[in-house]
Amino acid sequence: MEKEIKYSIKSIVNLTGLTDHVIRIWERRYNIVEPTRTETNRRLYSIKDVEKLQLVSKALEIGHSIGRIANLSIPQLRELVGEKFKFQNNFKSQDNESLESIYINRCIEAIKNLDAKKLENELLQGLIHFSQPKFLANLLTPLLERIGELWKSGEIRIVNEHVSTAVIRKLLTSLIDNNAVGINAPKIIVATPKGQHHELGALIISVIASADGWNVTYMGPDLPGEEIAAAIENLHPKIVALSVVYPNDDFTLEREMNKLKGLLNNGSKIIAGGKSAVAYKSALDSMNAKIINDIDTFRAELEKVRQS
């Protein structure tokens, strides 16, 4: 089941253009939004909170007073501001360009300019406009492919790729944290094998699994087979998910797969995905691993294993 994403006050400031001070006053004096609180008393906001704050801000811009509009609902605020603001359609497509492409192009522009804050803002706006699965499948995954292509062609430098990776890693880990699950949820371990340094694919499937109610242990990139096996022995997960992105001709990876196969003895299901996974099909087949190619297939496999 897909869980509602929650945003920190810092993210709300970036998304709405309002200051932390203004948001606090609106909460305290007018109860415009009522954020939830973490155990450490940190405020968390919903997507509806974001929309309401944006609508109130726009209503003030066109001349309405805060006292008059404070108690209005989101539908009433939408009607009040009319065509001057459309929360779900405030990005106008040109030449039939998809909304996903608009976001991707804006993200690429931010990456080329080393503008980490703009990149973060565009990604957060994307999360507002799309459900989490669509965001991951239709926006983030194609964006990562574009970044890889631009790096290989020399259109962006290593530093551009590193900046984008840092921002996206931060976003994905926050989504995993937001998708809290119960202690009795089925367990999944996610990692990349030794020699696989690209971790964003592994983080994406961690987000998907956590959103679908799995207890995720993300182990990071470049992990030797014996370390993965040690985690399996300690945690007894139903699934071990491996991300294999690049390169597709690493002879050491097959050796690591064979090592892992020899260490497995608890019946965990092995799932492998990523751009280069199919290049190691023989090694993966020998482990009875299932190769998945897209998010929908991965989610279906999660449900299948969960019910078994």
C-alpha cells in the first residue's frame, strides 16, 4: 500500500517560497495547516498542506486578506483564486512535451549549473505532481539514464554527476524513512555487489519496497559476497535484492555471485535488477535469482513472495 509522503519544514519553505517564520505564524494564529509531529517534535507536512499554503499565498497576492481566507478549505481556495493558479497544472506543456520531460529538463539544467537547491526543489515538486511509483518510474529513472548518457558523452563533468547523486540519494533516503513499517513486516535486504558503485538504483527499489510495507535494510554499494551473506544469516530476510548497473563485463562480479551462492543456505529469494543485470544472467540463474526489468515487475514479485 502506498503511504503518504511527509515533508520537513525546510522542504516546505523551498516548495512554497514562504519563510519558516510566516508558516509558524499561520499555524499558530490561523490554524491554516496542522502538521504532524515526530517523536523528537519535528514538524512534518502532507502534500495537502503544501497545496493549501501555496493557495493561501496566491490568494494574498491577488488581494485577499489572511483573516478572510484562513478558514477556507482547499476546494474553496481553488475556487477563490480561479484560473490564476492551478496546483496540478501550473507547468504548461509546449509542443506536446510531457510534464515528466519538463521536470527532467529542468533537473538537467540544474545539474549542469551545479545548482543543488534547484535540483532538490524540482524533484520535490515532481513528488507533489506524481504518485510515488510514477515519480520513480516516469521521472527519476529516466533522469538517471539521462545523467549517465550526458556523463558518458562528456556533456557534464564528474562533479555534476556527484552533485546530482548527492541530492537524489538524500531524497531517496528520506522517502525510505517516511515509509515507516511495523516490526512484523517482511524483511528485504538491498545492496549492490562488490564492484558495483552505482547505488541509486538500489535506493529506488528500497523506496518501492518500503512503500509496499517491507522492512528494508539498505546495505549500500560495493559489498562483498560474504558481507551480504552475513547480513542474510543475521536478518533472515524473505528477499535479497541486488542492483547491477555498471559495468556489464566485470569478471569479478561473477566470482562474487558464485561466492554468495555457496554461502546461501536459508532460502531467501534473490532478485536482481539494473541496467547490466541481464549481462550476468548465467551467474544469476545458477543462484535461482529472478531478474526484474521494471518497477511493476518488482512490485509484483514482492507481493508474490509476501504471499508465499
